[in-house]
Amino acid sequence: MFHVTEKVVLGMAGIRVLSSFIEMTGAILMLYFGTAAKALQVNAALALVGPVVLVSVTFLGVLGVADEMSWGKIVWIVLGVGCILYGAKG
């Protein structure tokens, strides 16, 4: 089905699959508890998962292409992720 030649890509996809399982579990827990207060608590816990996944996947991706990129471009990527996290902080 899929032929992955780079372990970095496999790691990136694995983290995203794990993230989707965590998100799905959160949605099921919201339905199970059935109240807005509990759903809000579950949502708050899930809000921690997103940034961790973003940083982890980006780190693996940069690690995978580090030998092909200049340090300047890597710095721009890191700054971009930092801006996303800062902007989403609320």
C-alpha cells in the first residue's frame, strides 16, 4: 500500500496517527460524560496535545532534511513554528 523509504517519514506519520487516536478518545469521552463542563475539561486536556504534536513532527521533519537545508532556512522554520504557537496561545 505505502512504501516508506525514510524512517523520519514513518516517525512523523506515527506521531500523527497517535495524535488522531488521542483526539478520537477525547471525542468519545466527551460523548460518554455528556455534559458541557466535562467536555470542556476534556477539550482543555486535548489542547495540550496539539502543540506537542506540531513541535514533534516539525522537529522530526527538520531533522530529516537538515543535511539538505541551510541553517538560515532551518531558523526560519523554527521561528515560524514559534509564531504559530505564540499566535495560538490566546
